[in-house]
Amino acid sequence: MSTYYVLADKYINSNSADHGYGDYPERVTYVLTKVEADTLRKAQNAAKRQYKGLCFSGVCADRIYTEVEMAERHPRLLTTA
């Protein structure tokens, strides 16, 4: 069993000069859920059972990482999960 983390993005747009009057929203990445599974595909299925709107393919897809990949790519998010 491995631990997988699903990351999602939230956009903040105040429609002011801080965010280019709506043209440049601020993207905040956060850990949506943590899943225990044997394989990546089983982890994706478990996450989709919890959150129906997840999509792991395409340009704006939600991302899924193992615990080792999270430590390499997003160590800041691993401490808050």
C-alpha cells in the first residue's frame, strides 16, 4: 500500500489591480485528499469516489502524486496535509 496525494487548484480573483482586473487570477494549489491504494489507478478511483468532479486527464487536470513525489515537488504542501 502506498499513500497518494491529490492536488487541486483554487483561483482567487478580486477583479482589482492586484489581479490585473480579472485577467491574472492568483492560483493556489492545495491538497484535496490523501488516499491509500496499491496502484495509481486504484488511487484515482478511490479519490473519484470521494470527489465526483475529479479529472486526471487533460490540460487542467487534477494532479496525483505518491508520498515520495510530493516530498520532491511540493514539500510545503506535504507539511500542511
